[in-house]
Amino acid sequence: MSSSPIHTVPTNRRHISLCSVCGDKASGKHYGVMSCDGCRGFFKRSVRRKIEYKCKGDSICQVDVNRRNQCQACRFQRCLAVKMKPN
């Protein structure tokens, strides 16, 4: 079983891990991948409430730190693509 890659950015002697979903600063490993608190909470709510999102575009929306709240459907698909697991 392979895990998603951990992206880090070197800063003066320590590395900052980046969220596998949106690229923001990760707060730790959540649901199996390095992620920020925002994506962790979004994934948690989406799974617990069994929400089914629909993209208003072509399901190819950019999911990054500045646009992660623009399309919930594409953000949730990105969570699944980086192998976030609900358990």
C-alpha cells in the first residue's frame, strides 16, 4: 500500500510540510495524508454528512490555497485523488 508523497519546503533549518490537497501549510497527517486544518475539516464534514457535490464547470477546477473554497465538488475529488481515507 503506497501513501501520498509528502511535500516539504525548506525554511532556515526546518521543513514545512504542505497540504496534499491545496498546497497550504499542513498541520499534520489527517485521514492518511498531510493536510491543512481547512482541508481536514472539509473532508470530515463531507464524509460525515454524506454530501454529494456537483461541479458547476467541467470538473477540472483548480484547487489551491487561494481557490480551494470555490468548488466543493472538485475539492472533494482532490481529497479522494490524494488518497484521503474516511477511517
